[in-house]
Amino acid sequence: MLIALCHTVFHHRLGSSAEVRRPETVSCRRCTARRTPRSERDAEPFAAAGYDVLVFDYRGFGDSEGTPRQRVSYRQQREDYHAAIAVARQLPGVDPERIVLWGTSYSGGHAVAVAAQDRRITAIVAITPAMDGLATLAHVMRRAGAGYLARAAGHGLRDLARRIAKRPLHYVPIVGPPGSPAIMTSPGAVEAVIPVAGPTWRNEVCARAALAVGLNRPTTFAGCVPCPILVQVGTNDSVAPPSAALRVAAKAGPRARIREYPVDHFDIYQSPWQQQAVTDQLEFLTAVLR
């Protein structure tokens, strides 16, 4: 998932049999819900518990339309979340007032911002979420050094210059080994992401994404979220600062539930931590949707 190129909006069908709702193609403006092996794996535990699941790709990624391809824009991605919610509310058998947002990493932060704007959302699940871009930059600099940030900014400026000149965009890997020009270079990132990324995933992104990291600050929305939120924190997270996720939970007050795991950012996608995280998610949803 890009981390989180695949995102989930789901709804609980009280009194119904377990079902996954995966339309072959559901238009969400410029984002599309499609059935993929990766989405099936993520959806099945929730389907077994009686939830309908809508999985979608952001515009410019995977099976969705939109150009340029592989461009990360947190503003556009939040718009796509709203579009997917609108589609989910129109699906047959779905109660439009019982929609839950599920997001991991970057999309975990998006879910907070989106729920603050759409006060009909019932609950949020945020897994190792990226909650504060400024804190992320400071966190990465402490771990990877100022040289990493300088290189990332250089690649971003090169991409921006090529866009202004209407030349082909400049791409860098999303994940890569330490010392590479990738956006995320924490140890084990490649080994963790590649096996679970799915067939439509491409390990590249427009390099200008690095220039906007500090502007993406879902933590500023945390006090406005009206619904329960499960914040799942990797205490050893080298990508998304645990302190920022905990700060969001503190701002959300009694609406927040925190679960901490002694893992790095990508460990949450692997056994046994993935199973534990899903178990905690289902327990949370049972409590807030009863």
C-alpha cells in the first residue's frame, strides 16, 4: 500500500450475512474501486465480521484515471476520499450514516482530516499514521541526517522545474534501501512493501512529493473529529513519528483509543503484528458500532 495506495471505506450491515461489496468498476470522480488480490486480503477479515468494504486507488494510481501518474497530492487524495465516501453512501443496502474510514500511513492521516470535514463519519481506524509533516521531517532528519532531506528537496525541485518546462516528470522510488533517492529508506522497507503491494503498484512517485510533506498536517484537525478513532502506533516507527500520532489521540480526547506495538513502520503489515492489528481493529469496531 503506499504506503497506502490502497485505501478502504467500509460499512457495517447489522443483521446481515458477511459480504464484501467490490464492484468491478465504481467511479469516484477520478478514483476507482476495483477488485485486486491485495484488496481481497485486506477486506476479508472485515467481510467475515459482517462489513461491506469499498477499496479504491487515488487518482493517478493503480486502476484509477488521472494524470500525471504517480503524483502524491495530499489535497487531491483527501478529495478522492470524499468521492469514495459519496459512492459508498449510494450503494444498495448501505446505511449512509454508518461509514467507517480505514487508512494506513499517509492515508491514516487523511482519514482524520476527512472525518473532520465530513461529520457524518461513524469511526476512524488509523494504522501507523502520518499525522504531522513537520514532525515527520524532523524525525527523518534525526534518523537519516540533513543530507537525506537535501537530496529529497533537490529531486523535488528538479521535478517541479520539469513540470514548469512541460518536460517529462522526474520520478524517484517510493521505497528503497538506506542511501538511495527513495522517499522512504528505512531498513527493511523494500522487503516489507514489495511482497504485499499488489499487481498494479509501481515503486515510483513524482519527486515533488517531498516538497509538500511539511504542509500535510492532519494533527491540526484532530480536535475537530467528532467520532471515535483507533490510533495504532508503532513505537519504533522510523517513518511516521509516534509522538505525532499520540498527540492526535490526546487532542481527540475520550473519543480516541490507542494501541501501541513495538514495531517499525512496515512491520505492521507482516505477521504476527498484522493479525494483532486487525484483531484490535475488529474489537474497536464492535465496541463503537454496537
